[in-house]
Amino acid sequence: DTASPATDAPSADAPAAASAPTGDELAATECAGYDALTEQDLTLRETLGYLDVSPDAEKLCSNCRFRKEYEPDSRCLGCTLFPGPATPIGYCNSWFAASGT
């Protein structure tokens, strides 16, 4: 009875890890207007699964159909689904590719 040695190598069937965006990461909490959000606004963002940094480098707020300009702070984006700022490299569960991307 011979035991196989354990290895740290991923199996051929293991999914590849998503490569998250890198660089200067901006948190939505740093954007102008975030501090004016109500508890209800924050709950909606949480319900949609909003994250400041997307787990998928191809699914970003910056290439989402629901993005919009965010007047209070040009570093950030807005979203038609929830109030307040979003980061360009953010993500939520409602992400949908913008036309042309």
C-alpha cells in the first residue's frame, strides 16, 4: 500500500483564478458624496453585492451597461441601479456588458 505524495500543484480540472485589477485602488468611501448615503442606500449596494474591486478583470463598473457619470467626483462612476459612487474597477452582481464592449 503506497501513498501518493501531496502536491501543491492545481489539478488540470481546477478553474483558473481570476486576475483582479491592480494599481491604485480607489474605495467608493473615498469618493465625494459617499458620506451622504442613507442606511437604505448602503443596504441596496450590499444587496447587489457591490465591491470596490471586481473579482473578474473583465467585469468592471467602467464597462458595465449601468454605469453613468458621477458629477460629485470625476475619479468615480455612478450607477443607475444604486445611489452614490462606484469605483471604475468595481463590480456588482447585476453587471452587464455595455454595448460595444
